[in-house]
Amino acid sequence: MTSRTTLLASAAAVLVAGAAQAENSSVVFGTNWLAQAEHGGFYQSVADGTYAECGLDVEIITGGPQVNNRALMLAGRIDYHMGGDMLQAFNAVKEGIPVVMVGATFQKHPQVILAHPGVADSWDELKDLTLLIGDNGFTSYYQWMIAEHGFTVEQRQPYTFNPAPFLADDQLGMQGYLSSEPFLVEKEGGFTPNVFLIADNGFTSYATMIETMQATIDEKPEEVKCFVEGSIKGWYNYLYGDNAAANEMILAANPDMTADKIEYAIGKMKEWGIVDSGDALEMGIGAINPDVVADFYGKMVAAGVIEDGLDIAASYDTQFVNQGLGMDLKPEG
């Protein structure tokens, strides 16, 4: 009878779990690029059931060169979106679009400038180089580099997302993404470049933010809470726990991704404090500090990138973050 009772109890538990899963709300999260380690915390919470535990069945759809998932969110076709930096949030306010940042996954923007070692060994020495900067970078962070650090329009050349010119000419500097271009240079060029993180030189924008529509916050606050908190836990588990299942999802979603690049990216995120630094050390991953938002806005106004007088408080909502959630998942020391 004991064995039969145990079997019946187990079967009942399975039925209850199945019923709970069936009742979960289905939501779609759109990333801003192809699947990579920089999206790992979100995949982690799908893979290990963290989202499901609080009532969500989350589908992740990837971005890419021809994909605009933010537009899909504005059209009501997806529920949450991965923002790039706070300039997008400010422009939404400017245009009267009710997109709200509800979590800031990256406390530091992973944009970098690369240089050849021995040629430019400090941030200031980059001013002596010709810099390969893409059009998007030129109209955003490079304008700040001009206004705040004395870089010039004349020293910039367009970046074509091809590292070959940089590899061939040590008088060139090159924009990059912390886990991408440095990896390519090491693989293709056979040397480790000097890497200058613009965040460590005053570009204080958050990045890889969790965005949703104001209507979603108003109408489904518990859903937003579940998604944001599930994502926070996912990032702790991805960085500090067993991330094998999440990495398998990333590899499956992006055939061009490789295991060594994922490992490299995770290492760089930890080394440079991209996710877990600054206010996140006290308030938890995803922290949003209004003073940081205001500081960055002021810098962008001074650089002529965005107009003054915007109600930037409308660009974010801190009610789902800043509570130290998940910090117990981080190993001590």
C-alpha cells in the first residue's frame, strides 16, 4: 500500500505541475541581435524553468540585420524587447512612444575601441589614431567622444565591420563589441589588442535593457514582475551556475555561434563587470538608478545627440528592480 500511495502521489504531482504549466501565460521576448552569450540570462530562465515557475511560458525570438523586434513590440506582436542603449529610450520619449525600460541588464555598455599594443596604450593616445567608427556610432557615442574627450570628426573613417584594415595598419583604431571584435582580432590577427571600454571612460548608458509598453505595465503588472524577476535570476544562474542548457539553446538558435565564443563572451562579461557591477552590486542585477539615467541624458544633451527638456522619468520604471533579488545565487567571494 505504501508503494501504491507513493505512486499515486507522484502521479498527482505530475498532473498538478502539468496543469500549472498549461495555465501559464505565453509571452514573446524579442532580442536585438542573433543569439549569443550576451543574451544568456534570458535563455537560462527558459531552459531551467525559472519563468515557468512564476507563470510564464516565454518564447525568445532573435533579432538580426533584417529584423526589427522593437517595431514588432510597438505593433503589439511581441510583449518584451531587448533595448540597445538609453538613447533609444530617450528618443521614445521625444516621439511620444510609451516604451518603458523596466530593467537594465548591462550596467556597462559593451562598446569598445581597439588599438594595437605599443601604439595606443591609453584612452588619450587613441586621439593620435585614425578611428574606424560606424555610422550609428558616429551619431551617438562618437559625438560624446568629440564633446567630452576632444576626439575629432576628421580622424574618423567609416567602419565596414571588416577587421582587415585594422589588422593591416597599426595606425588605425577600431570600434568593437567587447566579446566580438577582440575575439576576431585574436583569432585572425594573432595578437591581443588593447581594449578601451567606453563605459569606463564616462559613457554611462545602460545597455541590453528590458523594455515593454506602458500599457503592459498598467494592465499586467504581475506578468511584468515575473518576466523581470525571472530574467534577473536567470542572469545570476547563467553567470555563476550551470549554464549548459542555456548555451545549447543559443547554439541551436544561432548556427554561426560557437562554444569557444560563448565561453570567451562569458569571461569578458565577468572580467569587465558588464552585468554585475556598479549599482547591481548593492541592488541586484537589472538595477536602474535615476541618477545614472539623468547623468547620461545630460552628457547626450551636451554632445548635441538629444534635445534638452525631455521628461526622461517617463523612459523607465524602477518598481520591478533594485530590491537585491537573486544576490543569494551569486557565490560568496
